[in-house]
Amino acid sequence: MGMEEDFLLEDEDDAKCVEYIKSYLPQELKETFSDDDLFYILDLIVDYYTTSGCLDAEPDEEGYINIDQDEIVNYIIKESSKDGMGPFKADDVFFVVQGEMEYSNMTENEE
């Protein structure tokens, strides 16, 4: 598969993830985030995973890596503030992070 096809698949998966997150959010938060906000936050989540070293950690007995959702939320709040995005509330972003994790777990189990 070529790089262009890889990018198209990533874009398609990101779009599915954003749709999942929108359905995952509590009703009172559904209007809080635009699609652009969610794509941006999703990019920050990926940045966190790749730069924090959390994915290099040793999995536990069940094969899971412990990822601190509060650290991800703090990273998103800090980076989005630097980028002039938001402002986002930590409690609201926490639901987006949970939704992304649920989506990732769901798609991993389908493979």
C-alpha cells in the first residue's frame, strides 16, 4: 500500500473516531465541540501517545498499558492554549479522551 492510501485510511479512521466520540459525549456536551475541535483534539491525543513514551511502557499481565487520562487532558489543555484553540474545560476534554480510548479498544477487538 502506498503512502497516499495509508493517509486516506488514517483520515477515514479519524472521521469514524470523531463520529464515535460525538455519539459518546453526554448530551450537554454535544454542542461544545465542533468537528474541527474534535479532529484537533484527536491529533493532540496522538501527539501525546507518540511523545510521552507511554506506548513504550511494559504491558501488564493482561497485555494492557496503563495510560493516565488526566495527563492526556492536561497535555491537551496546555497545547491547545499555546495554539490559541479552545478554551477547553478539562472536565469536557476528559469525555473526549475517554471516547477516543473506547473507540480504540472497540476497533482493536474487531481485528
